[in-house]
Amino acid sequence: MRPFKSRSPLLIAGALLLPALALCAAADEKKADEKNWVQLFNGKDLDGWKVYPKGTGNWKVEDGILIGSGPASHLFSERGDYQNFRYRVEAQINDHGNSGQYFRTQFGPGFPKGYEAQINSTHRDPIKTGSLYGFKETEVREMLVPPGEWFTQEVTAIGNHIVIKVNGKTTVDYKVTDPKKTYTKGHFALQQHDPGTVVKFRKIEVLELPATPVPEE
């Protein structure tokens, strides 16, 4: 049997230090990531947003909160060239209310043409918060967030790959099959679905990601 040799104190210290360094690096990366987010709602007014065909509809800002109520309408971002991104809102929906977090959508009348991350806790529509609306494979039927409670919903869109998270939990991880590539870029929009809805947003932000390369023919 070989005689036992204790490990060098330097080796032990190094082994203990590595996890701590990894945690510090991850924290620094997270801080840098947060600094790159752009706030789309200034907490004061509707600067940067518009309703079709013009104006702001019944959308208003009270005590730093963006509120949608009254007749159906959609509030669009002024910019309409968002392509790849992480798009995050902090929202609250009332009992029996219905709303949506639209992306890569076209500015126009009626329900916007584009993608929608659903916001709905108890509305009669069975498709709930966390769903990518319009796709059977991405429907969430359970209530993830009670009405009247603030929550975070984040959409990541890179090419045809769409991920939705509610309070950090992934609800959708889906690749859209669309040879025509119909919705590759567009506006963001917020939905006021019907007169029975009161939807609130206290934060709307985006982290833009590199554009998707166009494949060579």
C-alpha cells in the first residue's frame, strides 16, 4: 500500500474557488444581459405606441401602469421591423378578461396578422396564458396565473423557433412550419380583446438578437 499523501492546500483552495468563480461569471453575464434590454414603455405616456388607424384608442397610463379597457383595440409599437428578439412583459389580466402579446405582426385593422402569446386566466376562450395562439400543438389549457395577479411572460423568437415562458417556466418550445416565411418581422402589439377586459402592463421590454441569415439558393 502506498503511503497516504494529503492534498496540497493550494489544490483544495483552487477546487473550492472554481464554483465560486463560475457563479460570479454567471452573475456578471446576467447583469450585462439585463443592461441590454430596451424599455418600450416609459411609465409616463404612450410615446412609441399607436392604435390603428391613428391615435391611442382607450389605452391610458395611470400611476405608471399601462391600462387597456373599453372596446376592442390593439396598441402597436411604432417600429415595425423587429425580427429576432426576447420580448418580455409584466402583465395583469382581470377575471374573465382576454388579451395578447403580439409579435412580428402587421399594423392594421381587426385582429393583427402575426403571432400572439395569449394572456387569459378565466375568459371563456379555453386557450390560456402561455399559449402560442393559433397552433394546436402549443395550446395551454390550464390556468397558470390567477386573474388580478402580476406575472411575467417572455417570448423568444429566432427564425421559426418560438419559446414562451411564464414566470420563468417554459410553456412553449415550438418550430413553426411555414415554407412561405409569412411572419419573419413586424411590430409588437398589445391586445384589448373586448369591453369586459381590463389588462394592465407595468413593464414592456425587448432584447434584440442577431438577424437570421438568409439561406443561399
